[in-house]
Amino acid sequence: MAGSSIRISALLAALCATLPATGGTAHAAPVQLFGSCQDVHRAIPIAGDGTYLLYNNGNLFTVHCSHMATAPSEYLDLARTGPDLNFSQYTAGGASPGTSVRTKFTRLRVDPKTLTVDIGDLTFAASTGSLRHGTATVTSMPYGVAMACTSRPDGLGNIDLQDTPFRVDNAFAAGGFNASGTATPTPNGQTVDLRGGGYCGWEMSAPPLYNPFNPSPGTYHLKVACAQNGVLPARRQICLHLGGTTGLTTQVRREGGRPVLMVRRGGHLVAVSDTDGRIRAV
């Protein structure tokens, strides 16, 4: 959505001249929302890392914009992290000797146009363990994969999007030789427990990839969508599928001596951001 960026340098000059000194609406053209972190960077090269409000492909949502000074990228913050949350594991044993490889995630790279997760991006992940898979040494796993080579579904994995405004919007399937596995989602689609295995086999988002270990960035494979309750005021996070811009309006006002962007849907306020897109409230 390259055409949807706020051209801040010119806009702010106009705002400073048109906004009243104490509260009120700017007499300026409607402000469009950013579609990506790269859009933010193009308009405001000094914009830093942080949580920003985006509108893309019918969705109004927040993301963590990372690497803003070099390669702006969108990530989803995972609220629930720990030893058994948001991890993928290749369980050692059978034809794969060594120690179980477990990769734990704290943020997920996402394509803002399609809301598809790059399961191979390990920028915000940490791995432990090492095992042999044939001639390969396995040291890391992509997001949302449970794998084993024990002829049993001994591989483990967990997806947990609770306390985020997103849910899983993807089927799961087993892959590999003599593969078996299960994916057990909660009714709201925000958590999925995975078990997978075979000789060797795995369970992951469909369609299953071949030998999903030691991943590389650019593996966009797990789709997410806005959760049913996609507004989290305490966390300043939102995801609303609007389907289009009908009834969506933006308005710049001055609050606390600075201009802010008010986003309304059908006349109801749904989000407030700085004019650079950094979220203030939902």
C-alpha cells in the first residue's frame, strides 16, 4: 500500500499552522494510514522501533516495527512465552540421536498484506539442543512444527496467541515417512498444541514442508487473522477486519500540545496514534 503513507514532513508543517492552540480538529485533508513499517520509514526516516498502527488489505492492526533504521520489518509480539509456550521441538531418539532441539519464540515476522507468518524467521527466537538427521546436524526449528524420528508422534510444539489480537487461520497436516500427528486448537483459534512424528515425520501448518528444520527467513507459511475480541486496550494492540474503508475516518487533533491521529469506524473511536503511526491507545 505504497500510496497510503502519511507524508509527515509536509503534513506536520501544515498541522502546526492549522491546529488551534488548545484542542480541536485540524483543517486538513483526511490522513491515510500506513500499510507497512517500510511505509513509515519512507515517510519518516528517523522513526524508531516500536508498536505502530497499520491498515492493509482490509485489516486495521498493530505490529512491532523492528530494524527501522536499516530494514523495516513487521513482527507480532507474543504475550505468552516460557519453557512450554510458543515453541517447536524435534524430539531426539530413534534414527535421530542427540538432544532434543527446541526453538522458543517471543516475536513472529508477519507479512502485513496477507497476515502470513514467516515461520523461518528466528530473529526473536532462541534454540537449544542438537541432533543428527541423516548427515545433517539440526540446531533450530521453524515456528509451529513438532517433529520426531521414533516411529511415534513424540515431537512437540505449541502456538499461543492469547493476549494478542490475532488467531490462527490455517489448517495443519502431517508430513514425512510413516507420519502421524495431531493439532489441537482451542475454539477461539488462539492456541494450538502439536504432536508429530514418524520415521521421520512432523506436524505443521498445511501444506507440510519437506524436512522442516534449520529454517531460513522468507518461509511465509502460517496464516493468522484478527481474533474475535481483537481489541486489547491494556496492551495497546488491535486487529479488526474491516473489509474496506467504508465508514473508516481519520482526524488529526491536538492533545497535550501535540497532534494525534484519531481513527474512527462508523463514528466510533477505535484507535489513537501519533501522526507517525506509533500507537497511543485502542
